[in-house]
Amino acid sequence: MRGVSARTTTTTDRRDASWARDRLGARTTANRSRIGGSSSRMGATTTRTTYVETSEGCADALVAVVKNASARAIASRGTFSIALAGGSLIRMLGALKKADAEVEFGKWVVFWVDERCVKWADAESNFGGAKRALFDDVDVPKSSLFAIDETLCETNAGAAIPCAEAYEKDLRALTPHAIELDANGLPVFDMLLLGFGPDGHICSLFPNHELLKATDGWILPITDSPKPPPERVTFSLPVVNAAREKVFVASGEGKAEMTARILEEAPQDGSIPAALVTGNVRWIIDAAAASKMRNK
């Protein structure tokens, strides 16, 4: 793998405890535990961070993580359920095309953690971007690609609520076989690939937005997104946190300040939604994005 250093740091954080370090040998940070928060984000968090040198190294590390998770899930449960964000993360995931023969794409079931309420061919469509970057060239069955219903998106205005209702209905129809349910009745995806914005938003859950507090519903409509287009659908925070593994990729100097704030300050007041992600969390960070971190 290109650009991966060779050092492992294990840290444990109990919110009020100082960082403890145990250097073991492969530049990955593991087992940062976080306890606390409201009922929608209770429980311990284990964060494993892989540091690489370049954006190409990020892509290589991401491909390796996805390949391994896919193989484990298929061996254990027969399918691999993955939900994607958009943007540069999907462009990196396009490197999986080179590993086509090593991945059982025919057993993938693919979803989107958020989507703009636009036609699939629109440049703003996360589904459309992923299709062009990866799915047009690998053997995931079209019936296993679960996008929003684009017929509900003739215009962006007024589309979010019907799109959210239809998408949640589609997901519920897949339980408990293609998607397992946890003890709280939430869907359990094998992996979420999460981007984060310069403001720390994830999915279409924005800082201090009322949707961060939502506990009812798997798929939420947002009609006042601070980024265009205004109408979108998004996984709820409890659905995000129910996934088996959440993966963030931070690449480039433009991600440096927010990466440090998420991982080292981790405010729990809703000002940085990415800091509210709990459970099994993995970060892949290049040197430029790590440049403002104190503990690495």
C-alpha cells in the first residue's frame, strides 16, 4: 500500500481522562473509547486511525478496508451491505475497479447515506456520481443498487418528504434478510463510507440542525439544507451509529482544521455532527489533513 507509515498508537479517552499511548508498531491509532452523550448516541466508541502520506495512499487504504470488510461480511452473512456518501470519497472508491477480480461485487447491496433530491443524471446526484465512478464498471446487480426514486424529483422543491418516505419504505422491505435489525429496531449496515464537510456535517446532517435530535424514522427529509440544493434525504444519526463500521477519509490541507477538531475536541453539543458518530469508527488521514493534529 502506498504511503502508509509504520507505527501504531493505542489511545483510550474517557472524556475526562488524559490520552494514554502505547506504541506497538504500524502507524494506526486504535481503541479510542468514548462514553456518554444522549440516548441517540450512547455507548463506547472505538476509533482506529490509519495515517498515510498522500491522497493516493488514502485511496489505497480505503480500498483495502472495503475489500476486507466485504470479504468478512460475505463469509459471515452472505452479503455485504454498504452505504455511501458522495464527493471525493466515491472518486477514491473508484480504485476498486482495479480489484474487480478480488471482490464479490455480486453479493453487495448498496445504499446512500444521503442524497440530493435531483435526477440521477444531475451532476449533484450522489447515486449518479457513484455509478459513473464505480458501478458502471463492476458487477453489482442493478437490483442491488438502492437509490432514491428519481421520478419523485421532477423539481427539487417539494421532493424531500416523498423521497424520504419512499426510501425508508424500500429499506424496511429489505429487513431482516438483506439488512439486519438491532435490538432497537434500527437497520444495521455492514459499512458506511462517510464524508464530512468543512463545517463538520455528515450525510445531510448539518451543525446544530434539529434533525440531529431526531430519533424517529430511518430516512429524514431536509428542506432547508444550508448547501444547495435545499431539499435532500439523509440517514438519521441513530441509523448512522447502528452500522457495524463507519469510515471517514480526510485528505488534503482543506480538511486539516476540521479533522483535528473532530478527533481532538469532539464537541457533543451538535456543533460538529461528525463528532457525534459512535461505535466502530475508522479514519484514514493523509499527511496534509493531519497537519493540525496534536496527537498523532
